[in-house]
Amino acid sequence: MNTESTRLIEARGVSIRRKGRQLLHAIDISVDRGEVVTLIGPNGAGKTTLVRVLLGLLQPDSGRVQRDTSVRVGYVPQHLHLNSTMPISVKRMMGLTGRPSLNAIKAALEETGAEKLIEARMSDLSGGELRRVLLSRALLRHPDLLILDEPVQGVDYIGEADLYALIAEIVGRHGCGVLMVSHDLHIVMAATDRVVCLNHHICCTGVPQEVVGHDEFQRLFGTRAGAVTALYQHSHDHVHESADVVPVPEAVVPVSGEVVAATGENTYRRMPHPGGQRDAG
Amino acid sequence: MLDDFFVRALLVSVGIGAVAGPLGCFLLWRRMAYFGDTMAHSALLGVALGIILGTSPIVSVFAIVFIAALSLLFLQKVVHLASDTLLGLLSHSALALGVVILALSGSTLGHGLLSYLFGDVLAVTRGDLIVVWAGGLVCLAVLAYIWRPLVALTVHEDLARAEDSPVERSQIIYMILIAGAVAAGMKVVGVLLIVALLIIPAAAAQSLSRTPEQMAVLAAVIGMLASSGGMYGSLVLDTPSGPTIVVMALILFLVSLVIRPLSRVLESVQ
């Protein structure tokens, strides 16, 4: 495949400084059609800042973002601070910026398995339902590029595996490119073509197997990296099995840049519970 | 019929109520009630400047309120003060400055000031009636035009921007509409109570609506009911009309609180 003609978005040398802090330094990143790129990094690493630059919401101090005007972008934000005083149904939410037909709305909701929610109030949705509705909304625009900021935010860990499987399915069906953001690394790696590890600068990038072996990645994510390799290879031949071997989701969430190291073996076998990560560390 | 001062006052209040309801929905959704209050308080400064410059108060009030809104948006970005501190500072300074300038200008502060603070709808002229209704219709038409972008940016500003919804333009037009509503509503309920007419009908409509559009229409209806009910109330009870309208709006809000639980009870009985 000719990579030149299938490039959806490309950023070169993007830097951003705010209040004396270097948020992003010389970032190169690109997404091709049919490719799933996962942007990974600890909290506060500048992931959402980079997403906002790529969406054209934030002007970089230096560097540039290239995106053909014909490339339609579907965006799923990390948070939706729905004000409880605003009554809004899922159906109305689907037509927030466009005017889709009822059939188009139903089809988009069916694609994510959320068709039963069409009349529900947005404020009544669970975390997983909200994610599906937001994904459907992005699909309504027939995007060439999907930008998903923390697509499993507020979803329990079984729901996470389902959502990642759904995203992989959508990429297969629509042939769009995906840029996914995650502060965590487990299941997401299995459904990813390329990982970009960000901590204000790009630490490393490559296919998941390569990245997890990288020094800087291990420094950021601790010994958990080993477990990810195992998970990646394990789920390689059968996606659904990943649900059986879900590692503790919270075990490796680095709090404010500090890495909470947990031994891969311990967290790997145990069902997640609030005390799990402290025991393991 | 329009020669009757009460009919004129009634029609003006109903017109203001119809516009204030839908406009107020956004103050609710965006948690901008205090912001609206600040705009309204700066109206008195507008009155004072209007008297000094010899312009029609409705024009000077509109201009000052709009300028106050823009400077608030600007100051929030550059000044390192909590947003409520900034609002309180601007709100009360504008109110105080307005009273001081009114006093210096030598205008009689007695009834004049009270009528600006609490409204004097019985004094509206035939010309006021035409201005309020023509302006109200334009205001509603413009609001309908920017409605969808406004809802989109209220739900998620970045999402609206990413999907090419006109965010800045809609926000500024909305400020102009609020400034217009404050300038016109000042006649009816006065600068101290105009925000009540924006907020309370919208709050009453909220629990009874499923979509933003339903809430806007319902808020307009409740606003008109509050205005007409309040006007009749003030006639019967011989109370000041502005505050009576606000009390009527409050009663409608309290009614809205029991409608939903009541309808559920009725459903379960059947």
C-alpha cells in the first residue's frame, strides 16, 4: 500500500509551552488509513494537549499539523461534563452539530449496540453506554479518522475489552484510521498497530512488542511492561480471551507522573479490587 | 384598548416574559446566573450615563450591559481572580457607580431610582410597547438562528469547535441578546429583578422537559404566564407590578416541582 496517499493526518515538530512549562516538545506523529495508533503515557504527559493540537483546537508554538481538508474527523472527547440542568436525549445528542436523519441515527446507534438507548436521557447513561453513544455520534459523520480520547473512561474492565473489540470491528468495517489515547496500557495494546509513548516528548514508538521492551517505556510503566508482552501475545490469536486475563486496571496508573510499580505476575492473576494495587507494590 | 395603561403594561410584560424564558435557559445550563446578575446591575450605570449624555436610557443601557459582558469575558481570561470575585466586584461597583453618577447629575433619586431598581411597567408608553414587541420578535428569531450552535457549545465546547460549529460568534450574539433583554426588561421588573425573569421560568421548565428545545418553549410559556399572572395579581392586591411578577414566577416554579412526582403517583394509581 502506498503510504503517501493513505496518510490521514501528520504532525511534524509540534511544540507547545504554557506558563513556563514545556507541554509538548518536537512531536512527530501520523495516522494512516486503516491503522490504529495508540497514544500512551502517564497522566499529565500532554496527551490531551496533543489531541487538541491535532484537532486544530490549539495552535502549536512551533511545528505544523497537516490534514487534508477532505479528511473527515470523528472526535470522542475524554469527558462530557453534562450539566444535569440540561435535558437532552440520546437522539438529540446525535444531532448536536449536524442534522442526521432518524434512520442514520438508528444505524449509527445499532453499530455500537446502543440502539435501545435512543430515547434515553444522556444524564441517565452508564459509563459504558455513554462511550457507545459518543462513538456512534462520531460515526454519524462517516469519519476517515477517529480520534478517541480515553475511549474507555468510566467503563468497568469487562466493558473495556468489549469496547476495544468494538473499535477494532469499526476500523475493519469503515477502513478509517484511529488515534486512541490511553493512560493505561493493558488490553489496548492487543488492538493496536502502532504505539506512541508520550511524556511531553515522544519516548518511543513502534509496534507493541517493540515498545514494551524499550528502556524508556519500562521506566515509565515499571515492571508491568513484561505482563503486557505476555498479554499481547496471548490475545493475539483470539481476541475474546483477553477478557479472561484482564490485569488489574488500576495497578499501573501512574499518579502524577510517579510510577506505581506492581509485579506483573501478582496483578496478572488477581481479580481487581481496591486493595490489590497496594498489596502488589 | 391600547390606550389603557394597564393593557399596555400587560402586553409589555408578556412580551418580555416570552423572550426572557428561552434566553434564560442558557444562563441555567452554563451556570451563568451570577453573570446575568452582573450584566443587569451594570444597567444602572447605563441609565446614569444615558441621563448625562442625554440619550434614551434603553440605548445607553444596552451599550453598557454589552460592554460589561465583553469585559467580563476578557477579564476572566487575563485577571487571576476567582470568577465569582470578579463578578461581585464588577456587579456592585457598576451598581454603586450608577447611583453616584445619578446623584451627581442632579436627578431626583427618590421614585426615579426605585423605578429603575424594581421597574415601573405601568408607565410604559405606546412607543415602548412597539419597541419591546418588535425587538422581542427579532430577538427570538436571532436566538432560533443561533440555537443549535449554542446548544452544541453548551454540551461540549471542544466537540462543537472540532465539528466546525461557530462557537465565538454564537457566544457574542447571545451576549447581545441578553443585553437587549436586560435593557427592555428593566422597564418591567427593574435591574435588581430582571435576572429572576430570566432564571425562574427556565428553572420551572427544566424538570418538565426532555430536550433543550422543549425546555425553551416551555420557559417562554411560563414566562408569559408569570408576567400576565403577576400583572393581574398586582392589580388585585395593589402591589408593585415588577416584584409581583417575580413572585408569580416563583409560584409557577414551586408548582413545577410537584408536577412530576404528582404525575408519577397518578400513573401508579391507574
